[in-house]
Amino acid sequence: MELPDRVAVVTGAGGGIGRALVAALADAGARVVATDRDEPDVDGAVLRRALDVTDTDATAAVLAEVAESVGPVDLYLANAGVALGTDPMGTPDDIWDTVLDVNLRAHITAAKLLLPGWLERGEGYFVATASAAGLLTQIGSAPYAVSKHAAVAFAEWLSVTYGARGIRVSALCPMGVATAMLEGAGADDTFSSLAANTVRAAGEVLSPGAVAAAVVEGIGREEFLILPHPEVLTFFRRKGGDYERWLAGMRRLQDSAG
């Protein structure tokens, strides 16, 4: 997709990858709408709105406002995400619900609202911010690993089901990114220290700007997998090539990171 004059909505735009996406898309000529739980103070957006992505009515209202005041949405970047909880035994049900609501169900909600218009127009683009955890796994954080796997699976389903009707889909799957999520690891009910240690050990920690640049390039090429860390593809192939060996290696990684 060519980005000049396209209307793009970015969720989770208040910081980290989302904030960098707003800047990168605006620099590429898109008209960007920035949303976050609190109205984001971010440069480059033509519209800024507070949005709880888990609220279907609120999401519908923002998309309707965008269509009215900016134009029909061409590109939706489901970037809002949370990293909460640790292992299944120690994570309460309400934390599981929060993680799944933000990291997965919000994607489903947005797609349900956008698809009718996109299918009528014969085009639209959905970008899901997942994680390398969605292709591999995340040591130390079960809710994060499960929700990111599900986000990739939903993006795959969208591509398979609607790709022949003009709907383009990408799944962004980075490893370590220098965001508050990674830097705040180990606080109560957040991304565990074990999870953060494995992320840092796996490869370079990229800046949000580098990740956003990879997204713009990936959208231009209409790639499904956007991998700012190219080694993720190598790990993914190893996993598929010998699952038992990969699992054994991940167990060793967990032991060394703990």
C-alpha cells in the first residue's frame, strides 16, 4: 500500500512503538489518527483521541468520527498491548481477561467494525502488533505468550479469509524493543524479570523508531510477517524444523535466564 494521503489509525500511540508509528506514518504522507487510553500528546497526528480499545462502543464511535472528519480508514494499526502476569498458576483470572481483551479481542472488535466498509471498497489494511512471542513463545509470561500467539493466528485468519478480496494484513513480530514495557519488567503484575532477561539475551534491543521504520517498509511491500529482528525468522524455521529440539533449547534458555 502506498501511504501518501491514506487515513491510518494507530492505537497505543501514547508511547513506545505506537508513538514512533505515528511519526513514521506521518513522515510517509499518511493522515494519522493517534489513540490511546488517555488522549496521546504526540506530534504528527491530524486527530488525537482517548480510546479504550476493549470498549466496542467507544471504538465504533472513534472510527465513525474519523470517517466523518478525516476520511474512511484505510489502515488500522492494532498496536495497543499489555504485558501482565507470569505463569498460569500465579496469574489470576482477571489478569488473563485483561491481557486477552487488549492483545486479542480488541483486534477482533476493530476488524469486525472495519471489514464491511473495506470489503465494499475492495481494500483495507490491518496491522497487528504481535511479538516474536507470537511465533515462538515468551518465557516467564504465559498470558503474553498466549495472547500474542492468538493475535498472530487472528491476523493469519484475516489474510486467508479476505486476502483475495483486497484486504491486506501484516503481523509485526519484534523481539526486544526499548519501551516502558521492557524497562519496567519485574514490577507488580507486569512483564516478569525472567521474560525481560530472555528478550534481552535473544538479540539486539531496537529503538521504537527502528521498528516503526520496518513497519512502513513492510506495509509498502504488503508483507504478512514484519520482522524488525531478522533472526526471528531463523528461530521460527528451527522451531518448525524440529519441534522437540526447539522445546529442549527453550527449556535450557529458561534455566539460564532464571
